[in-house]
Amino acid sequence: MPITTTPDHPSATRAPSGRVAWVTGAGSGIGRALARRLAQEGWNVAISARTVQDLETLADEMPDRLHPFPLDVTDAAASDDTVAQIEDRLGPIDLAVLNAGTYRRDAVYSFDLAAFRRTVDVNLMGTVHCLAPLMRGMVARQAGHIAVVSSVVGYVGLPGAMAYGATKAALINMCEALYPQLSGRQVRLSVINPGFVDTPLTQQNDFPMPFLISVDAAVDHIMAGLKSRRFEIAFPWKMVLSLKLLALLPSRLFFAITRKMVR
């Protein structure tokens, strides 16, 4: 498959198919594995994360397909500039997977305002910072696909996930609000709601994680969902069903269950 370069950026590559993907939070976990899989399937993949070394080691695996663009998504101006850089070097972004996120277990008796704000800044506002320039370009072209990584924890409020759950619920709500308008402009929008996935982030947990799956299994689910026309890509099904049923319970029964989760 021939590769072309642009005079201004000799190292830049442009996929003949025009398939350009952008994955944030690509330094580790799901983002890293997903970026690798997209590249293996022929996508030109822009990879972003805060840690340059993580991006470089990933890019070294497939330098003709994986292209590092370091980014702290909490910086709105940098997010806007990164989208412009990617499209200048690689071409219009066809698929963006907004995966950057953070988690820290919290509790009422050790409530940390700064930690709560950090979670909101990364998980919610970090996604919004990337969405703004992406939507601007895709709506103008009337083409493209945006996938926002949320979580099944966004379905219900669970002890230990006050900040994390709040941001993930906000992302789901935001995507539901955006979907009708974006689809009217021929821009696809998906929300990805994983359960527990075995990643460096979840390996810090010191509590049982029901229905835990491998990162490769998670990527299988995501890739299948991206290729479908589904709005919600949620997995594993047992975790999804459990939390959706929990959300339907009357408050008395709901809290009887969640009180047992308090440590």
C-alpha cells in the first residue's frame, strides 16, 4: 500500500483510504490496545496521552501507522491545536475515540475537593475540550464518527465512585443530547460503556471486580461496536444487565444493596 508525504511535514503519512483515527488516553490500558488494533486493521492512528515516552514506545511498534501527538486534555487550547495538527499532517479525522480518563476511589469521610475537581477536569471537561474542534470539522464535512468512552458506572451512583460516576453519567447524558443533532449532520456518535477491564488503572483496586475481562476482550467488543450502527457499546453483558436492573429498583431496595458496598 503506497504512502504519500506532505512537503511541510516529511515524516507525515496519509493513508490512501483516507481512514484517519485519533485515540486519546492511548498511553496505556484500553486506549493503547485499541490504537494498536486500529493500526493493525489499516488505520492511520494519531495517538495522544500526557506521557511522551508511553506514546513513543507504542509508535515504535508500527511507525508507519501510529503517530504520537502528546496532549493534556485538560488544556482546551492544546486540544484544539492537536486536532488541527493531526488533520494537517494526516488528513481529516474519520474516527475519534475520546478515551482519556482517571479514577480515584473516594469516600465521605475523606472527601478531597481537589481530587474531585481533577476527575471532572480530565473525564468530563477533557472530553469536551476534544469534542469542540472535532464536531466543528465533522459537522462542516458532514462526515465522521466520534466515540466517547464512559462507563457502566454512569448508570447508577455507587459508593467509592462519587466523582468518577458523576463524570461518566454526565458523558452518557451529554452524548444522548448530542446524538439527534449530530446524526442530522451525518456525524455518527457512540458512547462506550465498559465494565471492569483488567488495566493498570483497575489493577489499583483493592476490592472484588465482578465480571472482570481482559483488555483484548474489551477491544474486541469496542471494534465490533464501532463497525455496527449501535449508539451504545456496552460490555460485558452480565455487568451491563446487573447495573441497569439495579437502576430500576425502588430507592429502598437500591440503597439496601449499595450500603453493602460501603467499606
